[in-house]
Amino acid sequence: QVQLIESGGGSVQAGGSLNLSCEVAERIFHPISIMGWYRQPPGKEREFIANIISAGSTNYAASVKGRFTISLLINKRTTTLQMNSLKPEDTAVYYCNVLYSGDDYWGQGTQVTVSS
């Protein structure tokens, strides 16, 4: 079992920035394959936002490309999501996701609210 600790959510006005962080809480014995972020807007399904592969390549949803940046810290156990130029439609619960040893793990979610 892998526990993920998320932090950094909050409320901001449109055009503002937030930085989310997700850390694997336990010691791990194998490299993490993929770390990523999803979000679930109110009344909608969870959607993919961005991910980063262990080798460093990244993928983004079209809706956030150019505004959000995903990074993997040097410890290889922490990913961050820098969110700039936030819009009201970015309001959602943001979830960290990790693919490790063939299994999916999810963080508890952190609320991001963007007001107009």
C-alpha cells in the first residue's frame, strides 16, 4: 500500500496561481512509473490533467497546457503541479495519482477554488 500526501490547494482569484504537491509517504523499493494529477469539477467526472513519466517526459490535457506545469522532484517521490493563469473552470478537487509496481494509488484530494 502506498500513501500519498497532497498539499497546496486553496482559493484564489482568476488569473492567480497555486502550487500543488504530492509526496509518497513511505519508503519505496522500486522506481515510480508515472505520477500525475486528475481533477473532478463539481457535478462532473474525474478528468486527466497532467502526468510525468519517470524518465521525465510529460503529458498535459489541452485545457491546461501552457498554464500548468508538472514536475518531479529529485527525490523521485514528490510531484508538484504549478498552476498559473487560473480560471473559474479550474475549480475542482485535485487528486494525485501514482502508478507503482503495476498498481494505481490515489491521494485524498485537495480543493482548488477559483473565483471570478
